[in-house]
Amino acid sequence: MSSVEVIKAIFIFDKKSGRPFIRYRPSRDFQIEPFLVIGFLTAIMKFSKEVGRSDLKMIDMENLRFVFTEKDGIIFNAITTKLVKPIDLMFKLNTISTIFLNEYTMEELLDPKIALEYYDGFKNTIHEIIHGTVRGLESEKELKIKEILSKFNKNNEICGSGIISFTGDFLVTAFERVEDEDIVHNIFNSIFETKIFGINNFTITILKQHIIITRIEEESLLVIIMREDQVCSAIEDNIDKIKKRIRKILRA
């Protein structure tokens, strides 16, 4: 089933005023007035806080699921069917919120003189995030990065490395074993299941291997797999160096 079918709508609005910056509705069968949704969610979140449940993130109502998060007084809400995985959706919703708040300043968001149409361009970003296609690499960039990773692996005698997007998809892989990609996917999902969003550095030892995940830029992360008998801190400087080189290629 496609994302369009399970995601009914995404709303981004100011918690205090209820001003809707984004009203994204890919599903034709969902035509509920946005202000009704906004009013409902605002009331629910206020009630939740009053009864000591300020961590409320999801509400199920018959055939619909409301998932939401708040950052800097801005509410990011997704309305879906119950077929969607809450963890996956929460990850994408947090990605949407991070990029939105990087793209628009608080001065803009708090200025009532700015027409709501000003934010319409962000709907394309939402569409791409939902479909997991925001980040893609041209073949030339992919080859350059793969060459860097392969040399890095050889020089540091590590098992493999790769670049992963914020959606959990590999952009570039340089692993000795194909199975390592599955291991990384499982670890990646587990990290975000524990609500560690916006991760910068993460290391875990599993199956006699060290797995390091470190952020390159907002939309991509470097993944490194080492043997358990190797010391992670010994290659920290080398990691920083290739991150700078890869970041330069990604931004070119």
C-alpha cells in the first residue's frame, strides 16, 4: 500500500494562535476542515498536559491515527490510517519538523503579515519525505564517495562503511558483506524507536562488531562497522576527515 493511501493529511500550525502554515492533503477522501483538526488537537494536547501526560504523541480514533510532535511552539501533525507504522511515521514527522524549522525563521512564522501561500513550496519537501526520496545521488558523486569509503576501509582495516539517508535508505555502500546492510537497517530503526531523534553520534557493539553512526549533514549519516577488538576512538580523526570530504561532495 502506498504512502498516499495511508497518509490522509499533514498539518503544520502555530500552537498558540492555531495559524496553519501547511495543509497537505494527498488523500482525496479526507476533506475535513483543517481548523476543526487544529482545534481538536490543541484541546487534546492541553488536556493531556493538564492531567500530566505531556508526552502524548499519538491518538487512535476508529479508522484514523493522529500522530503529532511539537517544536518551538509549532505543532506537526500527521493523520493516517492504522496501517502505518508509528515509529516510521514519527521519524518522518520529526524529519519534516527539523527541515521546516531550518527553512523558515521564527520571525517569519510569528509574522501574521506573511501570507500562508508563502509556505506552499514546503509541500514538495513533505511529499518527498513521505515517499523517501528527498536525497538521491548522481552516479558521479556516488562513485567519488564510494572510492573515499573503500580507501578509508582499507587504510583503517575496518569491515565496511556507507552513507545512509534520514529515511533509512543507503545512498552509498562499501561493506564486505551484504548482510551488514540489514544489520545497519535494524540498528537504525532501533535508534529512532527509542526516540533519539536528531542523532549526531551513536555507537553500539553487537554480533562482535562495533557499529558507528555519525551525522554528516542534516539529511545524511555515515555508518561504519568495525571488529570488536578494534578501538573506535583510534580512528576518530580519520572519521572527521572523511566526513568533511563527503560533506563537500554532497553539497557540490
